[in-house]
Amino acid sequence: MRSRIVASVKGKDTKPELVVRRYLHRLGFRYGLHAKLAKLPDIDAETSAPSEVERAGVTVVCNDRVVVLRDRTAKTGWGDNGVPRYHSQFRAIAGLISFTCNDASKLPVSTTKRNLETTSEVYVAARGAAMEGFKLFTDFTNKWRGMEADLQKFFDDAEKSEIHREIDLARNSGRRPRGGSEGTKKFTPSLPEPKNLNPRVRISYLRDRADVIMVSRFLFDGVSEELPIVGGECFDRFLKNAKR
């Protein structure tokens, strides 16, 4: 009887588990269930693909084992201490935190090698460095807002590389940061600046459709143009008068 009862107990997808999973999902946490750990070739395959929303985020690797994949939460620094929360406008930002050690007990992972130890001293330091990178690249993204077509030219001309090998940039070309320990190096890339330093903004408002059509016919000699064109024409005419 006891063996039949034990055999009937579900190992996964139990009601309490589903409740907790739905709650965590609403909070923005993402995780894998009963999945095998990915390896570095999986990451290389992803970096060769176009940057899309599902490709963004930070991956944490410990001795060639992926512990966290494409995280976009506070676990890897998003939305903390001046770093903006992840937004789709940052979909081109992806990062890798890689730890290597002959003594596996010193890695920031639990004994099961599946969960990241976020309070580990070594991980806290790495997370802080990642957040510096977030600030650099989110600022870069915001500077180019509204000029994405011009920015895309730089991405089209750039040479794609395997992300885990680019860590050598710091080792080969980096400098010791202020207050950094012996052997610590930091590489800060030189990013292109937009020629137009006056950032663009979007103007949005609601008006009665009949009134917009009336304004369109007034501006375009009786023609009902598309709504964005009407709004742009209104602004351009008043801007021209304002500059006189």
C-alpha cells in the first residue's frame, strides 16, 4: 500500500508548484525546468544569429556550464543602482559572465551546480562590472534613439565574433581599474557618437477624428491625409513660424 501511495505522488507540475511558478512569472522571473545544462557551443550558435528580444540578456557560465541563460532581471543587475529595467529597446544588449576555476567549490553555484549563488563575493563583484557595462550600452542606445537607421550602418559593418572569446579584449587591451586588485583588467570600448546631439522625441496626443480630418483638408487643399502626416505638417508649419 505504501509503495502505491508513493508511486502516485507527482514529481513535477504539482498544484503548489504551479502556483509558485505562476507567481514568479508575474514578478518577471524566468527559469528552466528539469532541463539539461547548456554548453558554450550553444552560446556561440546564439551569437551568430540576429539580435532579437529573446536573444538579449546576460548568461552566466561556470566552468563551461551555463547556470543562467539570457537573464533580464535584477539577478544580473537590470533595474538596480542606476541601471534601467530591461526594455525591448535594449534588445541588442547581451552579455556573458564567465567563471573558471580548478576548484569547483569556489564557483558561485550551489552544490547541485544548477543554481547561481547571487550572494557569493566573486559573483557580486562580477555583477557590479556587468552593471557598468549596462550603463555604458543603455546610455549609448538612448543617445541614438530616433536615429536607428544611421546606427544600423555600424552594426552592418561590424565583424561578428564568438562572445566568450572576446573576453580577451580585457586581458590583451584592458587597463587596471582604480582600486582593482592585482591582475584585474577593464576594457572600455570606444562607441560611435551621433552627429546630431539634439535627441529626438516622440509627440503623441489624441483628438477627435472628425477634427483631424477637418485640419487635414485645411492643410492639404481638401485631401484627407494619414494621421501621422497631418500631425507632422502641423508641427513643421508652426516650427517654421517660430524660427522667424
